[in-house]
Amino acid sequence: MSIIKIIKYGNPILTKRAEEIINIDKYIEKLAQNMVHTMYAAPGIGLSAPQVNQSKRLITIDLSVGEKSRNLIILINPELISQEGEIVSEEGCLSIPDINEKVARPSRVVVKGVDLKDHEKIYEAEGPLARALCHEIDHLNGKLFIDRLSSLKRNIVKKKLKKWIQEGKI
Ligand code: NI
């Protein structure tokens, strides 16, 4: 396993719709393993393939940071089947360092996808897991959490990020 460099804000791959995975082959298995390794090393609670420069519909999530047992989700071609409610809570992203903002997300979601064995997986999630699933699926659709802020907030954040890019900080 190896750690992959995480793509940062400003790279066009983060704004592109990622491609469906047709065959779960050795390449995808390896990519998933490396993403898990990269996510834990960061450390982060979620990662999407575009963030490691692969335009593929693949996400990894593990909310059990600092806990003894890991609760890893690897999901291929995830789809948001249904959503309800709304919760506003702070969010960050490994591709957007040092920015945390409150984002509205559904309080409950149903997400369907397949695992590495091509077995169908359905997650009925709420709270932080619902948030993480929405955040990572957004990545696959070329959407970042800052895109979900009010235009006023988004413009402030984007100005800050532009400055950081010019200064070579990200
Ligand atoms: Ni993210």
C-alpha cells in the first residue's frame, strides 16, 4: 500500500464528474487500498478517487477516528437514493486545507452502491455518516463543500483560497 498525494483546491479534476466503474479489477482494488491508507494517514474521515487524481466513482469513509475498531466503508458507484431533513454542521475537506464552514446537509440519507466484491450495499445513514456520504458523493459530481455555502460566504472563502494559492500555501 502507498500513500497518494491529495489533490488540492484549484485542480480541475475536483470540478469534474467522475466516471462510473464498470469492472472492479485489480487496478480498482489497489486504488481503493491506497485511498484507505491515504485517508488514515492524512488523517481524514473520508476520501474520493478524484482527490487522488483518479476520475472514478469510488469513495472511502471511516468515522471511527481514534477509536479502537475501524468501521471502514469502501463504496463503488455510490448513489443517493433518498434524503430527508436538514442539519447544519461544520465541515472540512482534505482538498481544502484549513477551511471549516457550516454546511447544510440532509439529516437522513439512503445510499446505494457496491463493495469491492461487487456486492450491493445499501446504507441508511443519519448524522455524521449521512454528512460524510453526501460530501464524498458530491466530490464524484465535481462539487466541493464550499459550493454549498451562501454566495457571500463562498466568495470570502474563495478569495482566501486564491490568496493562499498565490502564496504557494496550498
Ligand atoms: Ni472532501
